[in-house]
Amino acid sequence: MVMYGEPGAVAWVETLGGPFVVLPEVGLEAWSGSAENDDAGDDYDRACRVDGFIGLLRVGSVEALVLGDEPASTAYLPEQGVFVRWSAAESEGAVLGSVDAAMLAASWGPELTWQVPGPVVLFDAVWTGEESRRQDHVRVGLEAGFYGVRAAYVEPDPRTALTLVAVRRLPG
């Protein structure tokens, strides 16, 4: 994890250049990552085919949320229930200071419904689920249930650009 600003304040995850995946912990062992010499394709290839900011993929008995588009540093802010993807900003403070206003100003894309059996892990889709434990990752303590997920690209000021992926628990 890359840490900016105050130690322990926000944990940012980096990618080697591909998409991120947010996978329920119980499904980590099923994620194949990028398997060399796999002519049939692998989970990383499937994640790379997700068009747009977000998409869902079936992985064994669970669904993975793919954060596509660009390989931007990504963090989860539990207070706002949002993954923040840092595209451009002068500092971490500029990114984090713009999140609330950006969420209000965002033109949100269509909402996906994601079923989660419990805590999830954000990591680079290139790694296998087992490898993710030894690489940059962030554990997010979501409760079991259905979640609405939507994304938006926002430029809150001329020097700041970020993608927001909001995750909200659905009633029921």
C-alpha cells in the first residue's frame, strides 16, 4: 500500500497498469489473475474486457466488482462509502478535500446491483487471489447483502480529476 499524508490516514492501492478487482474474501482462492500461457483466457483477461468504469464478473460462487478505465491509485473511504480513483491532483489533500463536493456534483452512471457475502478485498486484477494477500491490497469490511454500485468521473476544479465508485447498501 502506498501511504500519503498522515501515516495510516488513507491507504492507496497501485496497479501495474490494468484494472482493479474488488472481490469478496471468500472468493479469493477462485481468482486466477493473469495466468501465463493460458489460451482459454483468465480472470485478468475478463477484467480487462470490462467496458467503462465498473462491471461485475462471476468468480466461482461470488461476484467481483471490476474497477476499469484507467490504472489510477485507488482508496476506499468508508465514511462516504466510496472508492476514490486519483486521476489528477496536486496532492492527496486536494483529492480527499474534493470528495464530498465531487459526490454532490457527479453525473452518475447506471447503478449495478452487487451481492456481497461479507468483507471484500481491493487489489490489482493481475494477481491471483492468493498473491493478493502479499501485494498491495485494502480490505473493506462490507456486511453481507446487496449493494448498489455506481461510478462517475468528476473534475471538481481545473487541477483535480477523480473517478468515484459509490457503494451503498440496498434495503432488504
